[in-house]
Amino acid sequence: MTIDDNRPVLFRMPVALRWRDLDAFNHVNNSNFLTYLEEARIRWFASWNGEWVNDVMAPLLAAVQLNYRMPIPYPSDVVVELLTDRIGSSSVTIGHRIKSENGATLYCDGHVVVVWIDRASGRPIALPDAVRAAMT
């Protein structure tokens, strides 16, 4: 599948596939797609200027939507890309895709919803300034 999405990329992370990522069919197991996406999100969050997590607040994954487009063969060089889908008052929807390093093949796409919560109450809070700045 080719990629026709022209949204600007917020973050791009190469992924070095590991032999242990493979399943019995000799391609990357579907559960590892989520691990790659999680790693990219956390690295992106950590790259921000400003606070996104502390003793009072934290991001909480509320929903995941993942479209498996093609199996990832081994060996392959892939990248994870994160994109803005939606900015709410207490949550963000982060688009994602995993594609070949040269951009010719789309292995998966979709999005996650991340809600910022008050750690004590577990209730949603207003997005931290660093989150809003990184998403725009």
C-alpha cells in the first residue's frame, strides 16, 4: 500500500527490527506494532520543552486504533511517524503510521487517544501547555 497522507509529521523514529520480533510466519508479530508506536510516543513526549508528566499529572492511553495494512518482513528498515489528528481540552488524538524507510510501503496506520489525568483523582485535567505546543 502506498502512502497518500500529506499531514505534517510531528515526530519520526527509525525502528531497528529484532529477530525476536518475528512470529512463526517469519514477519513482525502484530503485537510489536504497538510496542514500536509506544516507544515513538514516549520518545516524542520526552523531546518536548516543558512538562508533560510529574507527580501530579500523567498521560493515560484511552484508545488505540490500528489498521494493519501489510506484514513487515524481516529484515526491513522501518520508521514510525506521529501526526496531529485532534487536540481537545484534556486529550489529544495522535495519528500514527509505520512505513518502510524509503516511504514506499505503508505497514500500518491509525491513531491513539491520550488523556492527561490528575494522578490523585484519576480524572481528566486540562492539557499541559507543553502538550498543546507540541501538537500544533
